[in-house]
Amino acid sequence: MADTAATGLAGKQCVACRGGVPPLQGEELAALQRQLPSWTVVNGHHLVREFKFPDFRKALDFAVQVGELAEEQWHHPDILLSWGKVVITIWTHKIDGLTESDFILAAKIDELE
């Protein structure tokens, strides 16, 4: 079950990035990262999480759920599907870094689990 901070993020909506804003960094990035301890921030640039499943079908079903959520939020992660696992990578392509919307999407994905 997601913690209260992550649940707060999951209750928000992703906002389309129009560019021209700097990627998150420093304490602002660290504060959001603390709210989603199951996700890894890689080089301050993107979020990654691996989800494990007992078989391909369950992994596929989860990948489809993530895809549908991404469409609803207009925020599209990279989804790597393989037998028994799904790896999700999220960042805001428009600014080539992280925004709050990346963390919102990650929190929403956690709620699918």
C-alpha cells in the first residue's frame, strides 16, 4: 500500500510540459524522491522501477494498465516488458529531465500494483 505522501501525489493530475522550465534538482528533487522510495532516480534525469510478476500474462496485463493510465494522463513512460517483469522509465522528454508530473505518474503506477 502506498504511503500518505505518495497517495497525495497520486491524487494529482499530470500537467503537460511546454518546455522552458528547468528540470527538478537539489532539495526539490530529493523531497519528491523521498515520497516514492520504490522508484530510483537515475543521474537526476529519470525515474526507474522494476515490477516482478509470476508469469508473462500478469506482466503483460500490468503493462497494458500502465499504458492506459499514461494515455489518460498524457504522460508516456518507456515500458519494457519481459517474462515476469515490467520495467518503467519516466522522464519529461520536452526538458530532458524530471518534473513533478513524472513523480505523479510514478505514484499513480504504484497504485496499480
